Amino acid sequence: MESVVTFLQDVVPQAYTGAPPTDEKEKIIWVQFEKADINDTSRNPEFMEMHSGTTDPPLCLMVGYTDGMQIWSVSLAGEAQELFSVRHGPVRAAHILPAPHISPLQTDSFSDKRPLLGVCKSTGSSGTSPPYCCVDLYSLRTGEMVKSIQFKTPIYDLHCNKHILVVSLQEKIAAFDSCTFTKKFFVTSCYPCPGPSLNPIALGSRWLAYAENKLIRCHQSRGGACGDNAQSYTATVINAAKTLKTGLTMVGKVVTQLAGTLPAGTPDEEGTPHSASRRSPHYPGVVTIIDTHSVGEGQVLVSEDSVGEGVVAHFPAHDKPISCMQFNPSGMLLVTADTQGHDFHVFQILTHPWASSQSAAISILFLLSTAHPHTAGRFVPDS
């Protein structure tokens, strides 16, 4: 990258705006490296080791600006080539969709348009939809927009693999088939995060992990974060004493109401918000992992009344909301971080064919850091 820094600084701000060269620079909102078909060694044998030496795939660099985005292919020799550019307002999220896995019963109607780029812009194709409420799919081969997926609420991130395209909304997840872009399943029980990523998820080659808003005991896997929700014997005794006191207080109130000295509608000491939370408790730091191949269609529901179809694991990971998650390349390890950016866990997921309650999430690494809270942003899969 050092060999192309000067090139990017000199060319990117002015070459594609049509304006004469000036000292004014464009503001970069985000930047990311992308793994796509263009630099996939399994799809391009010329990037593999050869008899004459070694050759490495180019870097696919995506740069987001206040009025659009660009995709650059940067070779290790220092040559940069623009692959795509769009200037229709700020882009919140973008990903190059990999070539889909096509089953014998499917036909790819977008085969002549691929590779495709999924973009979440401030304005949709119609121009009348609310900001960041649609996903536009552009063809990197022709430059045209081939499809637009509309939503009623803002989109915060996009994830994709060879089977599905996942759209992350606030407290919701929608998954679409990567070949036909028809809806496959959706999740409405995500726990919101106050950090940079409002709805953190992790998508591997087959599994999808997200932050669940409840811990369902009948689906809870073995292991998880030790000590987050565990109580000592002393704490249990103290809680029992509090429960006993609450029970005696309720009995006293009932007797007082029967005697006519206290109105029946008087709220209790706990207050209505706490009473409502007891009826529908939400727990931060809970992770649910589902198998996207066997989860079925429709809503994914993890509750006491559901059988947990497609649920691989369900366990507590932190005692605070989760800020980000990431699978390793094999998909068997999951790293998580809390909102403070202090606690990091690496879990090894051991599945069971019967139920998620028989699976195990073994914490193989725990890191306690005193880093700045904003360091909990994104994970690099190979780190």
C-alpha cells in the first residue's frame, strides 16, 4: 500500500468529479478491503503458486465518500485500477456478492450481470423512500442497477456468502437467497447495541450468529462465558431473602387492600417499568447461532414454545451488550466483544445433531483490555 498512497491522494479526489484540479480534498467516510471473486485464489488458479515463483491476488479496496463510493483493484506491484464508481449520495454499507451456489433446481437469472455489488445508499432508486431503506444491486460488468430491495426501516449493514444475502436492520435481520434474491428467513429478536454497530452479526460460510434479546433455558447450550450469569451461594441466599421480603410485602398489601385502607390501583414499590420487564425480561450478551441451510423459511423463533429448528447454539457470551462478532475462516470459532471494548471472548462451537441444548460453546480465550471503548469496531477474520 505504501507504493500507491501518493497515487490515491493525487488521483482519487479530482479524477472522477469533472472539476479542475484543486487543493480541496474529498472526505472519506469509510474504507474496507473486500474478498471477492476477483481476488479469490480458488476461482483464479493463476494466483496460486507457480513453478516460476509466487504470485499474489490483488487487493480489492472500497472507499466511501460523502457523495458515493469507489472500488479499486490494487496489485502488489503498485498499480491501481478503478473497477466501479457511484456518485448518488453517501453509502452506508456495500459488499461485492460472491458467485452464488446454484442448486440443480435453480437457474441464475443474473448470470450475465455478475459479479454484483450490493449498496445501501442514502436514497433509493425511486427517490421517494426514506434514507438507507433499500439495497440496490449493481452489475460490475455493465454498471447498471439490476435489482432493488425495499425496507420500511433503515439498514445498518450488509453481509453475504455464496448462499444468502443478509440485511441487518435495527433489532431485525432479513436473509435473501443469493441466487434469486427471494426472502428466505427473518429474525425479529435481536438485542440492540449502543455501539458503532447497532445490530452486530457474524456470517460464516454456513452459520449466522446474532445477539439474542433473551436467554431461553431449554435451548441454552453448555458452556458460554463463565461467571457472567453465574451466582455464588451467598448471592443466592441474598436473592432468596429479597424474594421472601417481596412476598411478605405483597401479602401485607393484599390484606391492606381487603381492609380498605389502600386503593387497589396503587402501584407497587417496584414501579410499572420493572414489572413489565419481569414479564418480558431481556438479557444482554446472549448469542444465538443458526444454520442457514436448515433453519427453514419464515421467522426464526427461539422461545420456550418452539423446537428451535436450525438453532446450532444459544449461550451467554457477555454480561453487557455485544458490540461485534466474527467467525474465523473455518467457521468453528467465534470471537465476540462487549460494548466497552474491554472484554473479548473466543468460543469454539461444538454442535450436536439433536438440539442446541446438547451443543457446547467452549471459551478458549478471554482477553481483558483497558483499551478505549471505541476500539470495539470491526474484527479482521484472520486475526
